[in-house]
Amino acid sequence: MKEFSGIDDILDFAMQSEQEAVDFYNQLSNEAKNEEMKKIFLQFATEEMGHKKRLSNLKDQGIYKGRTEEVPDLKIADYVVEVEITPNMSYVDALVVAMKKEKAAFRLYSDLAKKAPNEEIRKVFESLAIEESKHKLRFELEYDDIVYREN
């Protein structure tokens, strides 16, 4: 993981990661052939933009109220193979890509929480990790539902 020189450096890195997620989900939405899939990816882009705004507010104001909770992990993302992102990817493949992306974001925020310089910042990253794990769970549940219906 990248070495950080201070809290602003950490927050800038996290905001850049969130912007990359926004761009990723917008791209998937634009390329999706299924209207339901377009809506889901746009919703996730909006949520990731909210994460970026939280980080920006923290950087600007130094204030944030985080929350902690236990989110179930179906671990589906642990067992599906990587897929290539293409304009004609199937809905199931898009779900796999999204699950993997959310798992990576969860790990990023969990690792950043461990490196946080104070309790407030640690809580920010833990809260964002929880949000990312919720996203992954939603994709895992959808994937499970689709695969179950097909089999």
C-alpha cells in the first residue's frame, strides 16, 4: 500500500479511489444493455459520490460521525473468477466485477483504518468499509439469486 505523509494525503487518496469507483459504475451503466442493470450501476455511482463527499467534508471541516455495524459476508466474491470488462458483458459478469471491486474497496478502507492517525479518522474509514461491504453484499445477493434461478 502507498505510504502517506499525513491525514490530507490519506483523504486525497481515498477521494481519488471513490472517484475511480464513480467513473467505473458510470461506465458500466453506460455500457449495460439491461435497463435494471443501468439503474443499479447509476445508484452505486451516486453512493460512491456520497462517500467522496463525506471524505471531502472531513478534510474541509475535520468533522465526521461514523457508525459501526456487522454486515454479513456471503464470500461469493472470494470464489468467482475474474472477468474482463467489455461492453457486451453479461449481467452475471458485471455482478462479478462489481463484487470484486467492492471487496477491494472494503479492504482499502479497512487497511486505512488501521493506519489512521486518530480515533475520528479511524471511524471514518471503518464506516466507509462497512458501506463498501454492504455494496458487496447487495451484489452477492443478486448474483446468488440469478445463479440460483438459472440452475
